[in-house]
Amino acid sequence: MTISLSIVLPAYNEESRLPPFLAAVRDYVEENYPGAHEVIIVDDGSQDETGTLLVQMARHWTSLVILSHPVNQGKGAAVRTGVLAARGEWILFADADGATPITETARLAEALQQGADVAVGSRLIAMDGLVRQRSWLRRLAGRSFAALARWWLAIPEQDTQCGFKMFRRPAAQQLFSVGCESGYLFDLELLALAHHWGFRVVEVPVNWREVPGSHLSLTVELGRVLRGLIRIRRRLRRMTHQPASSSN
């Protein structure tokens, strides 16, 4: 069976937020990719009932694949595990809270159809008809961090951290095989590598709403984030040029 779309969802203590989003994901893929999809959940060492709920759901959903980390390794590590196991021609990763509706997959898929190797969901690019529900404080923090990241790593995308990105399989395999950031900054590393190797990256405006229960606080993690930015920049500078395997 040919898998057209793989959806990867990292999950850490998501017993309350994941089930409703997963139900929406199932409805979407069964309608739009019938018989040609897989949904991969990477349980990143959850300590609540996430694992139990997933096992129960998998009994009645043959396209649901569950992978597990015995201990929490970080969002980047969880996404990497899922992407490298994915069999789809196109691979999407999304946040388990469903902040970006799964129906926005169509916007990213259109970008790939038009030749992009990587389609990046964006909460910052304006577009008529889109809804973004975000507190002013988180909006300010997000914009400030994105500006810092773009300047420090020479990344042109306005919104580097939106947890909704789609890849052609060759791009995904190359980027995730080399990327090694295990935490919040893995998005930055992926985008920096994508530009380093000449992949075509397109930023796509998407609907987004803030969902309570985030595991990340930029204020608390500020020191770790700054050290991570330095680490990524140094790693990129050390890399020898590698030819891109872009599908263009």
C-alpha cells in the first residue's frame, strides 16, 4: 500500500488535549487520504494516561501507529523518531494540542504540490479570513524570539516555531537524519539546514488558536534557549557543504 501522507504527533502528558484532536485527525485523513495515510503518535515518556488511551484507540484504528520513548527526551527527539519511521510521500508534523486545525493540512499540501520541499505553517503572515487567537504576551514573546532567531541564524521565515510543518519525504529524511536538537529549538535547526542545503522552503499562513496547557515557558527556558541558539550556529559553521537531495 502506498502511503501518501504521514502525520506525526509528538505527545507528552497529553491525556486531555490529544484525544479530541486525534478524532479530528482521523476524520480528516479518512475523508481526504482514504487508505493512503498513517498517523504516528510518539509518546515521549508520558507519566499520565496518554499511553493507555493510545493503546485503546489503536485497537479500532489500524492506521494509527504508536511509538514510545521510555523517558522524556524532548519534542524534537519525539518528532525525529516519528518522521524517520514515517512511510509517507509527504510527512506532516503537528502539535498534539490541535492549535492548528488539521484541515490546514490542505494549505501546506498545496505548497508542496507547487514545488516546495518544506512547507512551514505561519501564525505571523497576514491573510484575509484567517483567525489567530493568542494572548498579547505570548504574541510579543513569539515575535521577539522569531526576530532573534532570523537574525542569528539567517533564517528568512517569519514564524519559525509554529508546530505545523510538512515535508517531501527526501527532504524530511535528510533533515531529520542530520538534525540533532532534541528540544524546542529543533525547528530552527531544521530550517537552517534546509536553507544550507538549498531546499525550497515556503511559509504558509494558517489558522491558529492558543490552547491552554503548554509545556514550554520561554521566560523559564531563556538561558537554555540562548545556549541552544549558539550551539546551532556553531554546528552549522562546522558543517561541510553537503549536496541537497531536493526533489525539484
